[in-house]
Amino acid sequence: MRPLQTMLFAYFLLVSLVGYGSEVINVVVWDEQQPAQQEAYKNFLGNEIANYLQKQSGLSVRSVNLTSPEKGIADNVLDTCDVLIWWGHVRQFEVTPDQGQAIVQRIKRGQLALIALHSAHWATPFVEAMKDRTMSNARALFKQIPSEQLEIKTVEPPRRYFAPDRDAQITPRYYPRKFPDGKTELVIHWPNCCFPAYRNDGKPSTLFTLKPDHPIAKGIPTKFQLPSTEMYDEPFHVPEPDEVVFEERWPTGEWFRSGMVWNLGKGKVFYFRPGHETFPVYKQPVALRIVENAVRYLGSRHE
């Protein structure tokens, strides 16, 4: 075999072994790192997830927190991030809507994807993402109205960081009102991004894989149990997801859509419900595998 042929053969053999165009996925794990986490995670919950992901092939992982420069979400961090994993709970308000929007705009451009875990249902970037999706849905619903004849007003939840009442109207919701001059006022009630009931008793839950062929469900049983977690109960006040991968149930009758995906422009958002910082959910192999699967799925799909 000639030298050039030998080199070409070696190149194509290498490509066949490692995969053509394979790239490292850059992951940032953001965690507010509250002291209560140390009941279950001696080195904080975010670091527990980051340490697991660092051991997996094809992933480059860094862990940041509220005490990091610019709260861990500086432009240079976000601009080199493919997947942002977010854990927040009692200090959500310390990340401003503008900072959340900076993340949302990157999601929409396909620069990064967001994975929100458990209490991050109220994390600023998740809330801003749900608002953005709500606005996109509203414009699609009322696209027949010319933009010059449509006035949009938005309404915040009556109380921020408070769970809605069981009988509260579901958010987001839309109220169009047409006036005699032909103009339409569309009132949009933003999603509360919460649910009417929770119970922090650490009892087990059972999860059902609704989409076993979904990449996020790769290697995950069709039914599995988490031995200790917090309970959330539907309805979850968010825009209808594009995909529901997992559903979670409790013996006392509560249930939750516990693995949801939304498309946002060219990017995606994944919410995974199980958790609470005082329970070692993210020491469970099945929970960590789902996070890893989500990282690989979301990190390989944006442009």
C-alpha cells in the first residue's frame, strides 16, 4: 500500500472509531449552594452533579455558584457553554430578569440549552424562558390580527414566589378584547411557574417513562422509584410542553409531569422535577443518568 493510501486508510479508520465530527459538550452547572444542601451533599449539590458529569466521556464540565464572578453567569461563561444546568431554591431573586433574558436569548439563538432541576421552576432563567414561550404561543394564536391592530398587555402573578391556590385559574392564559375601532387588546397573564401543593416529607415516588425511545430516556427503566424526594402536585402553571418524557406519582394520589421539554427558538429547555436539597436524589444513578442523557441530547441539537 502506498504511503498516501496508508494515511487515508488510517484517517478513515479513526473517523469510523471515534465518529465523524464528534465534539465535546461544554457544560456549566449553576448552584446557589445554600448550607442546607450539606445535609445530603457534603460538597454541595451542584458539585455532586458536576463531579459525576466530569467522569463521563465527551463532556467538559465546570461548576459555578452565586459567589462566582458576576454570579457565575458572566458573558464569557455563557458564551462557552452548550448546556446550562441550574439548581436554585431560596435565592432565586438574586438573579435579575435581565440576567435571565441574557440566557434566554442565547437559548433562542441555539447557543446553549437549559436544564432546570426541581426548585429551579422559579429560577429566573426558567421563568423568563416560560414567559418567552408564552409570548410566542400568544402571537401564534392571534396571528390573524395585524400587528398594528394588536395591543399586548402582560400581567404578573399576584404574588411572586407564592404557590397558586388549588382553585386558581391556570396560567399562562390570554384574554383578547376587540374594540369598536377594530383594535384588539390582548391581556396575557404570565405563568406562575409553580403548583398548588408540595410536601417535604422525603417519602418515595414512582416515575414512569412515557417516551422510552426518547434520547433523554436512554437506558432508563419504564418504571422506577426514587427512595426519598419532595412531592409536587399538578397543575404546574407553565406553557404546555412540547414533550413529556417522565411522569411521577405518589401513593397518596399526587402526580406530576416530571420530565418536560420546550422548544424555544433554535434551542430547548428541559425541566426535571425530582429533588430537594436535603434528600440525596442526585446520588441516585438513575437520576444522574437522566441528567447526563439530557445534557447529551440538548447539547448536540442546537446550531
